[in-house]
Amino acid sequence: MKKLFQGVAIGLLAGMMAAPSLADECKSAGDIMVRGRAIAVVPQTGGDVSVIGGDPEATTEIVPEMDFTYFITDNIARELIAATTRHDVKVNDTALGSVNLGKVSLLPPTLTAQYHFLPKSDFSPYVGIGINYTLFYDDDAPGGAVTSIEYDNSIGPAFQIGFDYRIAPNWYLNLDVKKVLINTDVKVNGGAIRGDADLDPWIIGLGLGYKF
């Protein structure tokens, strides 16, 4: 992740040094952008598990995502993202060894407020901060020792950095990185085993956007 952010930072600095062009065609108040991205959701797991101990772990997944951005002013915008992921979950290093908790799907709508530094430039970097509400659904216990599992929904902050690069009139290449803080209480076998799991994923997206 450190190397990723170093790369993004170098790209931002290089772009900010470039001369703006075709300002009348670039972002303005009242514009709407729709983007489609491929995103990698990379959980950074941690937490505590009662009775058996251990460390929660969830798989990295790559899925499609859509987002909608509305420019309140030339520099300030709101973004809403929509995507869903399905993860394999287990607990490592427990008193029982590695325990498979099956699969669960996440629906994490995230709303951010963004500041766009160079809205009139072909290269337009931005930062954002906002809120995430994650719904856990379609949990699938693996059977055997784990007969049921339940996850509580989560609310937490989200942080964002990225850029748009204009490749044609109204069309933009987009790179976006988010850090979303997700915490859930987990009940296994009706609460016989309980856990407090931090997922806290990095969400790394690459895609195309169109400005209306």
C-alpha cells in the first residue's frame, strides 16, 4: 500500500505541473459525472474472537462498480458509489486451528465530499472524505461445527484520493483509492462464539467516466 500511494502521489504531482488545456470543456458547477470502474476490495482484517481466539480474515475480491458525482461548485463535488462484493471468511490461529466461517456478501454504499484541485485541467486530482454504511447479507455458514453466522451492519468514515484524466471531450480515465473503516459484530452458532471484526478495506479502482 505504501508503494501504491507513492505512485499515486508521483502521478498527482506530475499532473499538477502540466499546463491546463481546453478549460471551457472541463469540469464546472452543475456537471454530473458517471464512472464505471473495476475495483479491488482488499480487506485489512483484525479484531477479537471470544472462546476460541484467533484472527479474522476475508478474501480480496475484484468486482465492477459505478459511481455518480455531482459538482456543487467547480472545485467541490459529491460522489456516491454503488457496488457489492462476496467474500470467503475464516478465523486463523484459533484454539481449534483455522475455522472456516463460510461466505458473506457486502453492500457498502459510500458518500464522499470531494475537493478537485484543477477542475479546468485535463489532469484533475481530488481528495475526499465521507461516510460508509455497510450491509452484510446472504451469509452462508459452511456447516459442520459452524451451523449459523450473523453479521451486524456497520457505519464508519471513508477517505479518498484519486484523479481524472481527460482522454476525449467529456471522457475521462479515472484512478481512485479509498480507505473505508468497517467494523462488525459477528455471532457464530447463535452467539455461542462472538467476534468483533475490523475489515477496513482498501478499495482500488480503475475505470472510465463520462461528464454530462
